Amino acid sequence: MRLFNNEGKGHMPMQSTSPIPKLFGKSPFKPLQEHMRTVTQTVELLPAILKALSNQDKPEVEKLVQEIITLENKADDFKDELRTYLHRKMFLPVDRRDLLQLLNAQEAIVDGVQDIAGILQRRFLVPPENLEQGLLDLANRSLEVCLFADKTIKELDSLIELGFETQELGKILGMLGELSELESAVDKMDLALAQELFATTDQRDPVDTYLWYKIIEMTSSVADNAKRAGDRMRMFFIP
């Protein structure tokens, strides 16, 4: 299937080093899957950075912060290129606006992790002892939601290959329902952790309390935006 219209006949095409045209040649979802892979790699660093904070390992925290920044920049560059291609006249099996909204949701995931890295660049924080395990559990559960969203996006290739066959469509819709349930569990963890944080405000610097609240909120937003990516995928199947 040709995805690009031929325009500008009589002009030599400019050489491009971008991988996006080749990816689109394989599947209209491949570039989004590649972007999501980088997003997920960024989220995978969240539990590690919380462990390093618990161990008060400042060099390791600084190293992980730089890795997050590098991956976020990579995802950002890819997103900008992908947006350019999605705005061209292309033959796509789904509405390009839905693809752009999916891309935006994926980008919001990595932005949340970048925001956490930004806080830790400016202020070294040691997790309150009573919150250490809860923070790590929240990060791991948010990562689980992100990984499941990544897995669901990969299923879209099969849907195209099978021509939106009913059984495969049902499978993906079932996965999207499971994604919502996983994210709901993270919401409950977020609320419980925030309540525990504010119950012990007299035990720490008020600025640290505020920053830990923001980190809890941003960690939870990873799962929330992964679910939002699922919601955008669901729009592919609504006439």
C-alpha cells in the first residue's frame, strides 16, 4: 500500500536521513510504536531513581537524571519529525487527528518523567521512610500501565494486517478495558500515598513535602496519560 502521494514531479527529491518514511512503509502505526518504545524506556528509569534516592546515592541520581533528559530529547525530536509527516497528504486507515492525539498522549507520559528529573536536578530529596515502599510501588505500577499501553499499541499492526477483523478488534478493545482498570488502581495508590504524606507534614521541610507531593502526582500522571493513549486508540474504531 502506498502511503504518500507523489508531488512535485520533475524535481529531484531531497535526501533524508529520517527513519520515519521507511517506518510508515511498514505500517502506519510503526512510527508511533517507535516513539512509545523510547517513552517506555524513560518510564523504566523511575523505579531506579527512587531506589537511588532511598540509598542517598547522589551520583547515581545525577546519572539517571541525565539519562532521562537524553531519552526525553530523543522522544521530542522524533515527535517533531512525526508530526511533520502526519500533516502531509497521506493515505491512512485511521483519522490522522486521532494519530496526532495518540502521539500527544505518549509525549505527555515522557514529559511527566522529565518534570520529576527537573525537580531532582535542582534539589536532592530523600524519601520519607514511611513512604519509601509506597513511592516505589507507585512507580512500578505506573510503569506496568505504560508497558501495557505499549503492548496494546503493538497489537495495532495485526489489526491492519487482518483488515480490522472482528476477533482482533475485540482483543484490542478488551486490552483497552484492562488498561483502564490498571490505571484506576494507580489512582487509588496515588490518593493513599498523598494522604500519608500530608499526615506527617510536621516531620519535614514544607518545601520537601510540596515537592514529594508533585513527584507523587507526576508519577501517577504516567499511568493517567498511558490510559489517555488507550482512549485515543479507542477512537480509531469509532465511525
